[in-house]
Amino acid sequence: MRDIAIRTDSLSKQYRIGTKHSGYRTLRDTLTDAFVAPFRRGRRLFRGQPYGAADMQETIWALNNVSIEIKRGEVVGIIGSNGAGKTTLLKILSRITEPTEGCAEIHGQVGSLLEVGTGFHPELTGRENIYLNGAILGMKKTEIDRKFDEIVAFAEIEKFIDTPVKHYSSGMYVRLAFAVAAHLEPEILLVDEVLAVGDAAFQRKCLGKIGNFAGEGRTVLFVSHNMAAIDKLCQKAIWIDKGWLRMSGSTIEVISAYEKTAIDRKDEYPLGILFESPIEEKQRCCLKRIEVVGADNKLLQTLHTGDPLVFRIHYHCNEKINSAAFALDFSTPMGIRVLRLSSSPLGGFDLELPKGEGMVDCIFEWFPLAAGTYRLGVGIAVPHREWLVEVKDVSNITVSEKDVYSSGQSPRCPGTLIAAQHSWRHVHLG
């Protein structure tokens, strides 16, 4: 028991939705309802509806029978789609709300980063709000005094610390709020998508702060839609789907399973044709068809890492285009770009496209993407001016496993998306 930080047993939470709030009720209204209630019950039973069914239609289970066990010092990511129940789980663990069924055991002091900025007063200065917000989060005045300079430096608002926060930009407000919350020192930290705010530099700074916290041997539950951040910070992951615990295990396995379900499997290419579309007369240029062909110029039915292949883009121009460039984007199912290829940087390969139809080939002597499923995007642009065509989700492509390194097995390094041709050499100096 000593090594357990959090344990839940059949944890469930039900919310009532769509219920109208009744206004002021007189004594006559109450007596009338009491009199007609038996008749309403009889009418529902006569119609085949159990009594109370109408009320049950106005409830939803945000969590349903969730049982997890997290050890001290573990950094665990919680993933799932919007509305899956991730925030509800953290609210129960932080005692903001109570479960409908089941129980949760928490061994250690808990700090929560659920909604940064809660408790900030717009009329107070940044300095005053640090003390106010710190007190709300459970910090003592002596602790805030000791960390004050560090909090201000982290937020990067030294110049405006004595300005009322109502004059802050949204970015300044968020930076100060996170800086206060991030300097808590609990044994267990619950973090809910705080990295979705602020600029890119500050997000990296926040990620580093949470990483330092985890490196101190404390327990962290980290909710995020940023799979790269989950993969970097967490040793384990929990996938919650529509309130149910779908999967728990190593981060790479859970993320892989989650990403596979995020794809509509119906549009994976079956016979090498990724995209077909009728000609749009109103567009200057449009895509007609996109194919994947092999070295023999035939449509590929399967695609492997290391294969020689060609992505062939068929287009139609309704007018002459003096300068055009083609681009291919390969992204993970969660939208993280893996590879972008453009014809423009390659020796100024800008094309003059005459009116009518044509095709452009993107040629791979050795296809570098590792086994997995990817989203393909295609674009045609006038460089530095405009996109003539930009289709971010043309199709899914599935790359199958292959012994690309002649090692007798497929490359399975966790998190690897690119398989590059390479070699190793060892020199003994002793």
C-alpha cells in the first residue's frame, strides 16, 4: 500500500443534462403535483414505460466503472476524445466533485492544474493576484514570499507586476496563472491540458516545468491531446473512451491503439488510387486524381517501408499558371506532420502549367516512412503568393511492415516514424 499514490475502484459519475430549472412554486402547485403524480405513474406504466424513465433520459454517465492503480513517482498520461471523461476523473481525484458510484483512494497531498487563472481578480495587480491565487491553491504566505521572484521570472511579466491584470493580454494572464500554479509542491500533481494555451515558447517552458516536477519523483497525472507531450513525459498512459476505461499500459502501446481508432478506415486506399474528383470549372487549378505506383508503373495494392514508388498527381488547369509548385504532406492520425515535400526548393522546380490536364510525379527511390497509418495532404501553390489547391486530408495511407534493415525483423524502435538508410561502425580503441 505504501507505494500506491492513487487507486480507484469502479469509479462512476452520472450527470443530469437538459433539466429545466423550475421557478418559484406555491403551496397549491406542490399539492396539485402530489395529487396527479399517481395518475402520471399509471399512464407511463400503461404505455410500457417504467416509472422514472423520462428522468433517466436526462442523465449521462461521464465515467463508468473506472478502476486504475497508480504508483508513487509514476507519470501517467490520460488520453481520449473530447467529452470522454478525462477532466471528470481529475475533478473527482481533486475533490471538486464526488463520484456517483465507486471510490477513490489518494495517498499524499494533491495539487491541481485544472483551470489556470481561477480566482484571479481583474481589479487587482499581478502582485496581489499572486498572493490571492496562491492562497486559493493552498500555499502559505511564507511560501509565496519565498517563491515570489521565481514566479514572476517564470511568467516573464516583471515590468507589469504592479499593473491590474484587467490590462493584461490573454497570454500574459495565462502565463502568470500557470506560473503560480506550477510552483506548488504537492506529492501528487493533476494537470489538465494546460499546455493548450500560450505561445509555442511558453508551452515548451511549461512542458519542461512539468518534466522537472516528474523528475523529482512525484506522481503526475497529465491530461492532454498533445500525443508528443504525452509520449515525452509519461511512462504509462490511460485511454478513456466515452466514460469507460478502454486501455491502460505503456505509453507507446496506448497511443498507437488510440491513434488507430482516430482514423476512418473506410478511406484507406485499396488499389493505389488515393483521390478522385470531378473538374471544378470555377477553380484556376484543381486536383483530378492521386495515385501510388510502383517501379513497374502499376498501381500499388500494398505499400512498404523502403519500396521504390511514385506519388502521381493528376491536375486540371482552367487557365495558364505561370509559376506553380506541388507539395505533399505526411502526418500522423493526430495531425502531427512527419514529412513535407515540395517541388519548389529542389533547384527552383516551379512549373509553368498550361491550360488543360497534366500530371506531376513525386519519386521515392526508397520510401522512408516506418510501418503505420498516416494522413496524406496535397497542395498546388503559386510560391509565396497563394494556394491554388490545398487538401489537407486527401486519404489515409497504410505502410506495412518490412525487414528494411535486413535484420530479420521490422524496425520497432518506440516512436520511430522515419526509417532512414544507414549503417553502424564500431572502433575498438582499448
